[in-house]
Amino acid sequence: MSAYLFGWNPIKFAWEDLEKDIREVYKNGKIIDNWSVASHKRIQPGDKAYLVRLGAEPKGIFGSGHIASEPKLSVRNGRHHYRIDIAVDVLLNPDTERILTFDILKTGNLSEQTWTPQASGISIRPHLVEELEGVWLNFLGGHKHYGSVV
């Protein structure tokens, strides 16, 4: 399985409905959210998606899900870029909950990955996908909301 990293910087983009979206994930098991994607030529529905908070502390992975659509060309401010839908099935509030921080992500083999991408939707190195998923599931196993869900 391929996996991709999608960056969110709260300094540049406020996620106004984050708490509402978190409640919806708890209630319905997922939300569909639209993100820009740099790796639009390779990404496929069903691939794994990880959401990473950048720009403000705490920084790290705060959500995950699966790609739910083919990339679609979009135009914003006269610039062309691709967007995809993500079925987000884990979503944490970095301001009120523990997230998987860079101090963990930058250890061992995972240190080979760029965790602060310049563009959203970059590929996670294939040989790290399984290890990342294991670390994420282990982290969620100790999380107050997801311990029994995952």
C-alpha cells in the first residue's frame, strides 16, 4: 500500500470546524475532506493518508484515513493544482489532545522521511509505510478516544 503525507498549517489556514469534524468522525466513523495533492500522478483511491500539523506547536501527525477519490485539476488564484478527497477516520485536536509528534517521527528509520513537506500530499517512502502504520496504531492504542476503536 502507498501512503501520503498531507500538511496543515494553522497559521496559514484556520480549520474553523475542527471540533465539529472530530465529533463527526467519532459519531459516523469518518468525514470526507478535500486536500491539495502534490503526488497526483501516482496517488490512488484506497492509499493511506496521514495528516500532519506544521507551522505551530505541537507539530506532528494528528489524523489519518484513506484516499477516497481520483485527483481532480483545480484552479485557485490563477494557479492550477490537483485536489483529492480523503476519508478521514482518525482526527485529533492538536491543541487539546496528544498527537504523534516529530520527536517520535524523527527517530530510527522514520527519520529518513521529510515530515515538514513544502507541498501537501507528498509520498511517504515505501519502505517506511508499514513501520509508520505500526507506530501510529501503537500511539492510538494508548489514546483515550481510539484505544478501543483501532
